[in-house]
Amino acid sequence: MIIAVDAHGGDYAPREIVKGAIEAAEEYKVDVGLVGRKSVLQMLVRSHARKSRISIIEANQIIDYREEPFQAVNDKPDSSIVVGTNLVRDGIASSFVSAGNTGAVVVAAFLNLGKIAGVERAAVCAVYGINTANPVLIIDAGVNTDCQPRFLVEFAQLATIFAKEVLGIDSPRVGLLNNGEEETKGNLLTKDSYQLLKETNLNFIGNMEGMELLKGKADVVVTDGFTGNIVIKTIEGVGDTFQDLLRMGHALKVDRDLAGPALVHYVELASTAKQVDYKEVGGACLLGMNGNVVIAHGRSNATAIRNAIYLAYRAARSRLVEAIKDGYCVSK
């Protein structure tokens, strides 16, 4: 199994990408193919002793985050994003991970991998707490900003297959993100989506509010891409705030002076901060495409890249794409 990684995507590329790839290769015993400019990557890889599972695939062009995605993908066929996507298409790599231009990654996936037969809209599925007792999937996290009710049903079906195959949840609970729990609450999209979800064979538990997102009420939280993207960025902002508070407390040696209930609350804060830390989340799966693609955060450091590679590895190991192909029509 080879996980292809865009070595030039993200704010801290390529140094942090290479570092994270080497950490992932060592920890998860998976082969990683760094996609990018060979001369640069060879120099960085040489500086690390642990490199036996690392290979380098040449790609001489780079798509900047400011470039218009469709134009960039067409104008730069030798970019790390396009080459990495093609490695999955050609069966050379099991998954592709990129912290680069998100729009370009999505466009490259659509053009070079294509959608799975029967899937109308692919969607980004963010995973929180993949190694915890109560992981949570949020879908769509940003691809489809304008949605129809049947799209949200499809997102729920895709994420349910992910939860079953990758996370091992027998009957994933599906919640519809809304501004109230009552069936009559919401806008036209959520009201109509609620009625359609009730008619499926999914384990639909009804509406859920934003404050319940990470409390384990649902395994899959479904929403439109506009709302979902705001939600995950809000969670990210909260995570950054928590991390700042913890760093401040550590600098003041607060954690060493705490005892009893205060210490318990501090530990709970640290646990929550880790759960919503984008570096721990790693990335989000682009579900519905004919190949495994993981979109990592643009600010990804080595830790985030390592975790994104782990997510890609889990998806490939679980044969997620094949499971969607086999089970998608059945779940509809």
C-alpha cells in the first residue's frame, strides 16, 4: 500500500510535509510516496535517518493556493496535485493526501478520478476523534454550498458507509444539523431533508443542534457544505483558543499547582482541546469519488500530515471506495 502525499501543498511545505510523512511511515508501517520536485525532496529526505518507506515521485509544477482551481489543474498537468491524483487513478497509490489548494484537489479528483456510479454529489467528510470511543463525522464540510434535500440524504448515506467500514460502527446514528430538535424546526432545506431521511433505512435519529455536535449524540452529522464549512472552522477556532489557554497555563505552571476538582477540569479541557485540534483531526475524506482522497488543512504541520496519512491509510485498508460501490445503491 502506497499513500501519495502532495509534498508542496500547505503553508509549511515541503519541510513539514516530509517530516510528517516520515513519522507516518515509521508509526503505521505504510509506504509513502512524496510527490513534488525531486531535487528539493531528496535533500530533505536525506536529512532524516528513518526513510526506508519513503519514495519520491517527480512533479515539477506547483499550484498555489491563490490560483483559480479549474484553470490551474488544466494549465499545470505536472503539478503535485494532478500527479498525485493520477497515481490513485492508475492504481499506483491507494490514497492521495494534500494540504494544498482545496479547490484544485477537488477539481483534479473530479476530472481524473470521476465520481462513483450512482453518486450525484461528492462531499467532504471531516472526522473528529478517529481513535476515540465516540468519533464524529461531519458531512458536507465544504464542497456543496447550495444543496437540495436529496443531496443531504446522499451525504448521510456516504458517511454511514464510511462509519461502518472505516470506524467499525454497526448502525451509525445520523443526525441532521438544525436550529432545534423538533421536526418542524428549520428552513426549507432541513425540513424537506428531515422527511426524506425518515424514509430511508438509515439509523436517522432526527435533528440535533450545534451544541451537541461533539457530545456523542450522533455518529454522523449531516448538513450542507456552506453550513458545514462554517461549523468546522468554528470548531477549529475554538480549538486554537483552548490550545492558547493551555499553553498560557503551562507557562504559568498552573497545571502543577492544581488539585481536586480544578485538576479534573484542567484535564477535561486538555482532552477537549486535543479532540478539536485541527492537527489531531489531520484531514477530511472526499467521499463519492472513484479513489481515496484526503484533504488536509492548509496550516498542516508534521503532526497534522501524519494524522492525515493515517486517515488515508485507514480508508484504503478498509477498501472504502469498493464498499461505497458495493453498498451505495443498497443503502438508497
